[in-house]
Amino acid sequence: MKKFRIEKDSLGEVKVPERALYGAQTQRAIDNFSISGLVMPERFIRSLGLIKAAAAKANAELNALDDKLADGIYNAAMSIADGQYMDQFPVDIFQTGSGTSSNMNANEVISSLASKQLKQTVHPNDHVNCSQSSNDVIPSAIHLSAMLAIEQQLLPAIDQLQTTIKSREKELADQVKTGRTHLMDAMPLSFAQELSAWRAQLELGRLRIIDTQKRVCQLAQGATAVGTGINAPASFSDVFCRKLSALTHCEFIPAENLFSALSSQDTMVELSGQLKALAVSLMKIANDLRWMNSGPLSGVGDISLKALQPGSSIMPGKVNPVVPEAVAMAAAQIMGNDTTVAVAGQSGNFQLNVMLPVIAYNVLQSIELAANSCAALAKTSITDFVVNKTNVEASLSRNPILITALNREIGYSKAAEIAKRAYREGRPIIDVAAEMTDIDKTRLQQMLDPKNLL
């Protein structure tokens, strides 16, 4: 049987597990929000710790807290920022739309830890939450956690995938293959050219995200309840951002308009859209790999992906493109998350958005899914796929679309006639062209050589 202690808040007494570091308001949230069993992401909770630590330092500098209290709060908050005590943050993501429950959860845990350290009462509201409101803490935590996830996880993963693709481009520069448009044979290109399109997509996605970071680094902190900064020193925003920047090695600044920073989540909607664009690129790459790997006998068969696991519980020897499939599903989830963020983003009613926790959850999940998908593609798909040269060269030699190279010599209509006959008879295009034109066979070989058509 669990043992309980009695805690009090402004609504009265609450039974709290005896060993819990949190207090009455967190327990009320646990009791009220049995919605999903999903809790706020660890990165978000750790960002709350960073915010509380930076706020304590700012409050000390501005004489809003004495140094002893501020140091105790700072030390306790930094233990949260370091990933300790994650089991003390059980509040469901589907909670009060301001995220007040998560803010108070952090305040109460930090209060307990600081009180034990200092051997005096550290109040969760008066001290830990000094110069703050849930209404500016949670939007700031969303921006902070997203920024750190981008810097520490997403951008390095995109770079890894781009580097891997570039390496394969160099390796496959001389390998020519049949191009395809509408899933039908088209003019040839090299594997390097095909892969370069993937790399360019990723680079554009990376640049879009970096551009959005200019707005992600703008924080709501200092706005307090409605944007006026009530109960916070006048310079709190500036000092707070300076302290947080020193802690994180990222440059944060106060939002240009604190009222907008509370009432809207337009920047997160923008970021989610950029993540969706990246997801579209990842799905394109994943599906290209699936098609190129299809077969081995009746599909496209351009490449063979590394066999990672048996592909069927009933068909022996079957191997499937499991990582590209997983990445495609992750991309679909990111696209769905973007819809959730868009709906949540328009829920800014007057001075506050009231779907903040679900925005935080979905944006951070999208960043993680995109980063892990990039890493998975780099590690298990791009780096070691094998070109099936026999298949590639056989289909290339019989590709009737090569006749396009003769359009200027013989005209579109004559070229189409040759292409259709070659396809109908299953013969190399060069043989049919030699029979149906006056062009010398040696010249035809030069004009129809796929390597000369790149």
C-alpha cells in the first residue's frame, strides 16, 4: 500500500504519495487528466529546468531573490536540466492549455529539492516561480526545447545524411541508369545526378529550418500573465535571456512583442511546416529507394538494399526494404503532427494560446522523428546499397526513349515510330534506328551512347 502525506494549496488539502517530490497542484493534475498516459517529452522538462535556473540567476541579479535562495533554486533546477528526477513529471500532455500543470510540477519538484538543500522553506510560487507566469514559461520552454533539439539532434542528422549521399555520388559518378518520369522509362542520367537531387532537397530543408530559428530564439519570458510583465522587474526579459544563453550556448533574445509571444504560436506553426517539408523530402527519398530496390526479379531492380531482417513470416527468403518503409511512416506522422500544430496554433484566444502542451509534444516528436529518420537512412540504406549493374545496363541498352537524342536529326514523328517499333519488337534502339534512318551505325553509337546524354 502506498503511503501518503497531506499537502495544501489554495483549493484545500490533497493526498500526495509520501515520497513524491511534487505537491498538491501536480497531484490535482494527475487526478484530473487521465487522458492519454503520454507525458511531456524529457527535452521539454529539461528545458523547464534551464528556464527556472536562468530565472533564479536573473532574479538574484535584479534583487528579486536573495543569493542563498537563488543558488538553491538554481542548483535544484540544474539537476532537472541534467535529466534527473524525470519520474517526478507524470502530468499528461492533455492538460490545462496553458501548461500551468507542467509549470507547477517543475516549481514543486524544484521547491522540494531546494528546500532539502537549504534546510529552509522554498516556496514553489513565491520563490521558484518568481518574476514568472506559466503563460510565459511554457511558450519559452517550447521555443527553448525546439531550439536545442534542432541544434543538438536534427541539424547534425541532416548533415550526416547529406555527407553520406555526397560520398555515394562520388562513388557512382560514372554509373549511368535509365531515368524515369511517371514511373515510365525516360532519358538516362547517372546515379550521382539522381542522388544529388536528394541532397539538394535536404539542403533546402536544412536552410528553411535555420531561417525559422531566427524566430525560435525569441522568447516570451518576462511577459508574465498577459504580456505586460506584471510582477517582474522591468529588465527581466533581457537579463533572463542573457543568463539562458550562457547556460545553453545558444543566443536567445526577448520576443519583439511579448503580447504576440503569449497569444500566438505562429513561430511553432512555421517550424512545424518546415519539418513537414523535410518529411516530404524524406518520404520521397524513402520511396525512391523502395522502387529502385523492388524485385528482385519482377521489379525495377536498380539496386539491392542491405538485408536487415527476414521479410515474411510465411514466404522463406523474402527480404523487404524495412528502413525506407519505417522512414515513410515517420514522415507520415510528422505530416499528421503538423495538422495538429496548425489547429492548436489557431487556438490563441485573446492574450494566450490554450493548446501549448500539445504543440510542444508534436513539434518535439517531429524533430526527433526527422532526425532519427535521417540517421537511419544514412546508416542502413544509403551507405551500402549495391547497384545491380547487369539489370541497370540491360534496361539502359533497350531503352527506346534514347531515340530522343535523334529528334533534331530525324524529327519527333520519325523518332516516335522508331521507338515504338523497338519497344514492340524488344530490340535495342540502335539496331532499329540503323534500319530506319540513313545515319551511319558508328555515328548512331556515339549519338545514342547513354554516357553522352548526361
